[in-house]
Amino acid sequence: MRIGLDAMGGDKAPESTIAGAIAAVKKYGYHVTLIGRESQIRTILQKFKYPVQKIDVVDASEIIEMHEPAALSVRKKRDSSIVRGMELLKEGVFDAFVSAGNTGAVVCAATLSLRLLPGVDRPGIAVILPTLDKPCMVIDVGANIDPKPLHLLQYGIMGDAYSKHILSKKNPTVGLLNIGEESTKGTDFTKETHMMLSESKLNFIGNIEPKEVYEGGADVVLCDGFVGNVLLKVTEGFADAASKLLRRELKRSNIVTKIGAFLTLPAFNVMKKKIDAAEYGGAPLMGVDGSVIIAHGASDEKAIKNAVRAAAENVEHKVNAHVVEELQSY
Amino acid sequence: MRIGLDAMGGDKAPESTIAGAIAAVKKYGYHVTLIGRESQIRTILQKFKYPVQKIDVVDASEIIEMHEPAALSVRKKRDSSIVRGMELLKEGVFDAFVSAGNTGAVVCAATLSLRLLPGVDRPGIAVILPTLDKPCMVIDVGANIDPKPLHLLQYGIMGDAYSKHILSKKNPTVGLLNIGEESTKGTDFTKETHMMLSESKLNFIGNIEPKEVYEGGADVVLCDGFVGNVLLKVTEGFADAASKLLRRELKRSNIVTKIGAFLTLPAFNVMKKKIDAAEYGGAPLMGVDGSVIIAHGASDEKAIKNAVRAAAENVEHKVNAHVVEELQSY
């Protein structure tokens, strides 16, 4: 398995990306190609012990920064780690590409270099969230912020294929994220999408309210990329804030409470692992003709390692072949 | 202080609404008028001991159910607790009206009966969220799901007035909820709104990303009602799911962990209180010419009591007079 990794992408790059690559190589035995500023990467690599034949470096002199406009920077920075990585994936130099860099630029470069799968009009970013019940795939969480109902139908078909073939779910349920249960609720967009999904062959169970997502109300939850991004990032922000609040309260507490906190740690850690985004690896970019994984911008070593693993699983499970098959049956 | 309460509104009504009204009467000494099916209400009231002169009942034979279409039901069910309550507020029978019923119907009935404040084109529902730092007002969370940029500017002015005069904040910061920091990020709607807010006299600090809301990134966060509702309800759903997960883990744990959990309870309770929506009372419906508080559909006795208190505070603080003053200065 050969994975390409954007060494320069993410808030903690290139240190965290390189450390994550080495961790993935050691744990899973993959071959990783690091794309980015070669001399900088090699300097960092020297600090580690690792099987040298398992990691190589491709020089890319430019970096697309997090705040840069996506389309423009992809057009101008042809020697950026994102654009070069995508081209190398297209050429078959590796089997999948991972980036924690500028999400818009990754989506744009993937669309331009790899093109879309037949039957897909717009790519979508999917995340797999833990819920009380079973994992739930939310699509789209930021690639397509002004979609047409048809795009959500296509996301539904892709989510259905992923859930069946990769998450081994039988007849996965598909819900439309909406602020009310009834088909008459929501915007013109959600009403039209509801109608289109109802007429499809998907196991569409209607609207899913935001509070039901983490209860495991549907296997696949569809939404526009703006709303999906809010869903994802609000959860993260809230979880962070709540855990900081708790730590602050515990600091103020007496020794008895502190001992108690220490004793409950194992249970906490099990729960934290369930909620921890880093454990779940990166988000697959669905609909492009290639395996691309978008990692969180704040990815640390562990998150990068898991994103690399997610990329390999995507290839092993032949996600795109299943998606194309499913799309063709519609 | 005289508060009107929709006795029939909410998932746990009328039991929880009546119990909440009695709790508010006992704790704060307000006068509460219960609106709803009189015989049913009186039967429940008999179970309680309370100062009888402090509670009266106005009969309303109809109920607008949670799933009914808002505008249509308000037009047809003239003798519903929501429509009757709003008319009595308009007539000055009480100073503020509280409902945990069909939100759309409350917004619609309020707009029709009370009319809007001068300078307001659409009402907005505001919630005050706890954050790591200071409380944050998010507006709109569900009244206006397809707003114009001008509506968000008006929400900004109302939120500014509320933060200054009721939350005692000096020069409150106003942010636009968006999925990126830069003014060029987001949809056409957020870009236009960003421009309009930049040109206003508000202390506009630009886009606020979803993860910054609970960090206390802005005193007032503006968004369309669809996105605001997702923000609010996803947080609730996640908090519920996380606490259920934790309890499940603790059940599985050994006696040491269980003792630990018991010892940490006081710190938890402080934190839970901070996050617990019920403590924060209801959400003010901003922009209508009257004091209307929307309580959570799942309100229990305590949440109703707090919503009644929030309604009284709204009146005491002369929220609408301040809002009108602020609107006129623009």
C-alpha cells in the first residue's frame, strides 16, 4: 500500500505530518511519500528512526496556506504540495492521498486533477461520527456549500454504498438533516430535496433533526456543506469547551473530588476515545476518481496516522468501485 | 409582575407547565395566568398547594400541536392557547407571555397580534449560551430560516442592545457565524451580510467559526435561523449522547471507578448547571412589540419556572424600549 501525504498541510505541519507518517509506517507497514519542501522534510526526518525504504520525499516548493482562496491558489500554485500530490495520485505513483491542508484547495485540486466519478456532479466530504448506537456518515461537511437537491441525492447514493460495503450495514437508512420532522418543514431546498429522496430507491427515512444525529437516528445523514460544517465544528467546539470547563471545576475542587476524578479516569478515557475525532481518521472526499482523505487542520501525529490508515482502508475496500456500481444502478 | 403561560404547550404539558407556574409563583411571587383547557388545568391545579390568588386560568379550547403548519394553524385555531395568549398580552392582561409550544406558531401569532417594533422586518429567536468566557447571544435560532442580510443587521442591533442593557456588556462584539474566518468565505448570503455588517455602527469583529462559539468568540453571534437551530440542537443532542455514553461506561466499570464517579459529582453538577439549557430559561422572541419567551419543547417544571423568570426579567429590564432606542439610532 502506497500513500501520498501532504507534508506541509495542517496547523502543526510539517512536524506532526512527518511524525504521523512514521507512526503509520511503523504500525501498518505502508509506504508513504511525503510531498513538500524536501530539505525541510529531510531535516525533520533525520530526528527519527524508521525503515528508510518505506518513506520517500517528493519536492514541492509552494504551500497553499489555510486562508488562501481555493480555486485561485490551486490555479496559481502548481508546485504546491496539494496540487503536486494530486497529480502524483493521478499518475498512479501512490494509491491514495492525504492532506490536512486547505480543505477548499484539496477539493478543488482533486476535482481538477482526478475528475469526478461518472454520475457525480459535485464532490462531497463525508465524516463518520460516533453515536449512541452505530457510526453515522454525514455528507457533505464543507465541499459544497450551495448544493442542488440532485447533489444530495448523489451523496445519498454514495453514502449508501459506503455504509453497505465498508461499514457492513444492511439496507442503511438515509435521513435529510432538517429543523423539523415533517416533509413540509425547512427551506425550499430541503423540501425539494425531500421530494427527490422520497422518489429514489434509497432507504430514505425522511427528515432527521439535529438532536437525533448523535442518537444514531440514521446511518447516512445528508445536508448542505455549510450546515454540515457547522454541525461538525460546533460539536468539536462544544466538546472542547465542556472538557475545559470540567477541568476548571476540578481544579477548584477539594481533595476528595480530585481523588474521585482520578478514579473515574478509565471510564472517561473509553468515552473520550469514542468521541475523539482523531481516532476516526480523516474524512473521505467522495465522488472524485481517486482515493483522497481530508484530515483535520488541527491534526496531531495520531490523527495523521489514523488518516493514513483511513486512506489505506479506502483503497483496500475499493470504495470508488462500489460507489460507481451503486451510481450506475440508479 | 403578571405572566401569561401557555399551559398546553410542550411535550410534557400541561403537567409540567402547571408545576412550573406554581414553582415560579412560590419562588418569585409573580402572578401567572394559565391559558388552556380550563377543566383539565383546574383538575391538575387541585393537586398542588399554592397561593390561589396568584394563579388564574383563561379557557382556550384548542391546541396547536407541535407538528402543525404554523401559519395555517394560527389562522384556523383562533381559540388555541397560543393565539389567545398572544391576544391577552396585546390587551395588556399580563406583561409577558411564555410558551413551550409549536415555535413557528408562537412566532407567527406574535407577529400577527403584537406586530413588529419599528425598524424590524422579521422577528428572531435569541438564545443565551454559556461559553468558556462570558454568555453569548445567538440570534436567530429558528424564526427566520431564509433571511435577507438586512434581517441579520437588525438582529445584530437588537443583540447589541440586549447585551448592553441586560447583560451589562460594554461595546459588545458582534460576529457572523461562518465556516471560515475570511470575509471571502461562505455563501453569497454570508458575504453580503458581512459587507453590510462591516459598514454598520456595530462592533462587528467579522466571521465567527462554529468552533469559536463556545469559546466565547463574540458576545453576539448572528446566523440564519436554519443554521442557528442546527447549532443549538446539535449541541443539545451531543451533550445528551455524551452523558449517556459516560453513564454506560460507568455502569460497566469496577467499584473503584464508581466510587470515583460519586466523589466527582459536585464538580460535575457545577459544570452541568452551566451547560444545562433549563437553567438559562427560555429564548426571547426579539423584534415583536411585546415580551414573548419561547421555552424548549421538552421543558420540565424547572425549565418552565426559569422561562417564567426570564419573561419577568425581560419586562423589568425594558428590553424592547432599549431595542427601539438602539434601532432608532441607526
